[in-house]
Amino acid sequence: MKVAYVFATDMAATYKLGTMILPQLESGSHGARVVGMMFFDDNLYVLRKGDPIGERLSAVAASRNILLMICDQCAIRRGLGEGEFHQCGKGEVRAVGTVDGVIAGCFPQLYAALASDPPDQVITL
């Protein structure tokens, strides 16, 4: 089974990703193939360059071809995106100050990025 995760609730990335999902991915025991992760609100902060969770996730994502996307509007608001709010949703905002492999976007970019290898389930945490 292929899954995509959406990190939308408070501390979902630091708690659920950092202490459960990521260790399972690293050990090969997760049980599903993860094709993408989308981060909203303060969950973006784990993807800052130098963050231990983000650096580990970046390595796993690169080796397993996992999409790492941050909400473009959330990124601009938190200093992790370069662009203007009118560019949100158009694929014109660029992720900055993040670990390797992170891109910024909105739902249109998420759908397009996952279209070639769509998940069987999307799990929102």
C-alpha cells in the first residue's frame, strides 16, 4: 500500500512523524510505502535546515523518493518561503532555509507531484 501524509495538527511533525513514522521508515518497519508528505502551519519548522528530524527525514526521502512539500502560504508566513502571497497556489513560491529536497506548493502542485505515483490513502495527522 502507498500512503501520503498531511501534517496539519499541532505537533504532528514533531511527535507523530519524529517519534513514530520516521524511526519506522529508517528501520524499514513502517509497513507502507510513503510517496509524499505535505506540511502545514508550524509543522514546517521540522524541515528547517539543521533540524535533527528534518535532516533525518531529508535523507530518508532522498533514498526512497518521498515528496516533501511545504504549504507555500505557510512557508512565506514563517520565513521558509520566498515569494509573495499572490503567487501561492501557482507553483511560484520557492522553499528557502529548509533541508534538502523540500519544495513549496499548494494543492494543485501536490496533486501534480503525486500524479505519477498516486497514494492509495492520504492520512491527515
